[in-house]
Amino acid sequence: MQLEETTYFYLLFTILGVVLLFLFVIIWKTKKQQKFASTISLKKLSPNRSLFKSILKVSVLSLALACFSIALVNPKIGTKLETVKREGVDVVFAIDVSKSMLAEDIAPNRMEKSKQLVTQIINTLSGDRIGIIGYAGSAFPQLPITTDFASAKMFLNNMNTNMVSSQGTAITQAIELAQTYYNDEEQTNRVLFIVSDGEDHEGEWLSVAKEASKQGIRIFTIGVGSLKGGPIPIKRNGILLRYKRDKNDEQVITQLNEETLISIAKEANGVYIKGNNTQDVIDEVTDILNGMDKKTFEAKQFADFKDQFQWFLAGGLLLLILDVFFLERKTKWLSKLNLFNEMEL
């Protein structure tokens, strides 16, 4: 499904305006009627007045407005699948989500900067397939290998440092997990980008990187942070509470560890990229991918998207017509229901 003009969803707020106006009128009428006569007298003067019918009319009008709003958005539905040939490389991003990525030595912080870098890289890709892995004390699959870049950016945007309860930087697990992502044995160029500050890497990551290289995986590392480093803020609802401290109650300063990232990249036939300047990173990544042999592979995608606005437009018009014919006075069958405990006098 595709949505052509999503900005028209804002028209749904008019429904809230209609409901508020209805409530205001009801309250205003009630106050004026109470000044005119007592409740019992009003029921004798207008025995067919129905609150339910008024609510029903407003509900129908609100549904009509919702239908018109969706009609303007113009949802489209794909009517058939077609096979599309693509040329590209399998690219997996392993993103560090440990607490050290909260340091603000690079704006806005290391975590958000990492997400910005990967998002911008994805925007430059065309026929490639991508996958996303998150890791801290352990590694986890965030998105399997796919050609759906929109979904990739959505999953990427939701990544944060609370996704893994155990802390640390399990780079070995991330590399091992990445090896399971490349499900096409004929794909000669397999790329893994590790986005991290390089701190607290655990395990035999050099031997794991070497093994990945034997499987044709080239590992490129992107360092996020500064050599000077910075404290790790602890926030709640965006408000700074304190900075992280160690067992000796001293403030923890986390620094970019380039040596580790350089070693990993070197071991797996890759290079280390400084992540401070977004455009420089994009240019370097683009040059790397363009210099690789592309593999042709097939992918299924929906084609021939057809407009569906006419159904919502027709539904809105029908509801408006019904709203016109709905009267605010009681009908015989409605009176028998005695809705809202209305008394018959």
C-alpha cells in the first residue's frame, strides 16, 4: 500500500473541532433551557427531543470528515507482484548501542550521530540489499537482509541504548551474527560496516574478523566520538539527572578507541573511517561500494498501484446524506429503547 498525500491526515483534527463545538453547544443550550424552565417542564414541552440522535448525527458527520480526509490522502494498493532485477552488494550495518554511545562529545550524541550516518548512507544506495544488527553486551538482529530501505530506516530510527540490558561491546557476536545474514552463496562482495566508539570490545574479535574475511566479508569500521571523550549522561524524559560514575565514585569519561576499530578493519580487508563529518563518510562509503563488483539478483515488488480514494469519497458522501435525513427528535422505536434513561411523561 502507498499513501500519496499524507499531509491531508492533518484534516482529521477537524473532527476534534466538531466534537468540541458540539459539546459547547450542548452545554450552552442546557444552561439556557434551565433558565427558561425546569427539566420536567422542558420534557413536557418537547417530549420528542433526543440526546442520542444528536450524538448520532455528530458521529456520522465525523466519520464523513474522516472519509474525506483519507480520500484526499489517496491510498493506493498494488494489484500485482512483478520480478525486478537489481545490481548491488549485500551491506550489513552493525551498530553499537552500549551506554557509552550516549556521550555528547559529538552532536547530538554518539547514538544519534550513528543513526544519522547510516540513514544518509542508505539514502545513497540503489540496488543493494541491507541488513541491520544492534549490539552491546550481546548482539541481536534488528532487520534481516532486505531491499526495503523504508523499513530499514524505520527500524534504524527506533534503535536506542535501552535495547540490550547487558552492557559491554560484544563485537565478536555482532560479526558472527552478520555472517548468517549473507544468504546468497553466489554473492562475491559482502560488506559489514561496524559503527561504534570502539570502547570495551570483548572476546577474540581479531580471530572472528579473520574468519569473516575468509568467508568473503569485508569489514569497514566507522568511529563515532572524539579522542578527548566525554562523560556519559544519565537522563530521564530528556532531563539530565547525573553523569555515570565508576565504583570509586569518579566520573566516567568515555573516549573514541580508534586503534581497536583500525585493527578490526585491517584484519578483514577493510578500512577505518572517521565518522565526524557526515558528507566525508558518505563520499568514502560511496567510493568503496562503487569499486565493488555488483551482483544481479531478483526481487519481488508490488506494481500497478491503483487509486482507492473513490471508495472513501463515496462513503463520505453517503454518510453526509444520511446525516441530513437523521432528525434530532425521537422515533417510535427509539422511544421504546429509553436510551440514557430518558423518562416518558
